[in-house]
Amino acid sequence: MIGRLRGTVADVDRESLILDVNGVGYEVFLPTRDLAAAATGEALTLVIETLVREDLIRLYGFRDHVSRDWFRLLQSVQGVGAKVALAVLSVLPADQLAVAIATNDRAAIARAPGVGKRVAERIATELKSKAPAPGIAIAAAAAGASAGVAAAEDDALADAISALTNLGYDEVSARSAAMTARKDRPEAGAAELIRAGLKVLSA
């Protein structure tokens, strides 16, 4: 089973790219955002998930293990196959998906092609109760801090910084992003600060 490929991008298509590895071209399907960022001639390393069926073998590629793990986790939800899981990750990268599930943001999940309200609800509900990928537990705790009685401002900011750090960002960047978000949203709770902080970090 192929777990990782390192090579040169030979061609980029609408849904996939050809990765040349020592003269052998592998067709790999990627989330839309990663595919758009790929350029012909670029050296690229991808974490691979191999789908094997009677009639096909298909490779799905991801920039990191966290995204690959979310791809697997999404497919554990009833009605979600590889195509839908990839569509979700095309709309919501791993860090944003973790926050969407932690905050029960079904509308964000439903933006993915092929995901209706019912499937989005199942994703939000089932994945919240399953063993989480790194970061989702912290994101959920931070989101909970703003529910019911609003958390104190400093507590919300601290929760947001903690969540961003646990989603993989270094503490300096996480703190800077959360504080920037706080300046624009003085009354915001932790969940809103997390979402705003992610936008700052991805800018």
C-alpha cells in the first residue's frame, strides 16, 4: 500500500495531478485548494491514501497527515465516501473543519458539493462524538467556553490561543492572530475568535 509519494508535478488537471516519481507517473486526486496551489515542475511530497476496489485503484494525496486523517474520519460517517470527503476538505481545510465541527457549524460543512443538510448534520454530530483528530477536543472546549453565560474576555482569548496552538500553529503566531481578532471583535467569545484567528493566519 502506498503511504507517501515524493516527485515532480508533471501535469495538473481539474481534479487530479500527475506526480512523476522516478519516471513513473502517478495520478493523485487532491483537495481543490491544494490542487490549485500545485505547479508543473514543482517538487512535491504527498501523504497518500490508497482506495482499492474491484474495478479501480485510486490515490488521494494530502499535504500532511492531519488532512489525511480527516479524510479517513469523514468516510466513517454514513453516506460519506471518498468523493464527498475530498469535497469537504476542498471547502474546509483540516483546521477549519475541526472548528466547524466543534462549533456545530453545519452550514459551513454543507457548502461542500454533494453535502446536503442531512449529511452535514451527520458529519457534525458523529465526528464530534468519535475519537477526535488532534485539535478538535481543544476547539470544542474553546467553543463551549462561549456557550450559555459568556466567558470573561481574557478567558475567551486564552481559549482561542490554546485552540489555535493545538491546531498546529506556533504560540507566537496563535497569540498574534487571536489578539488581532480580539481588537476587531471586543465582545466575541472563544469560538468566534478561533474562526477569526484562522482567517488571519491563512491570509
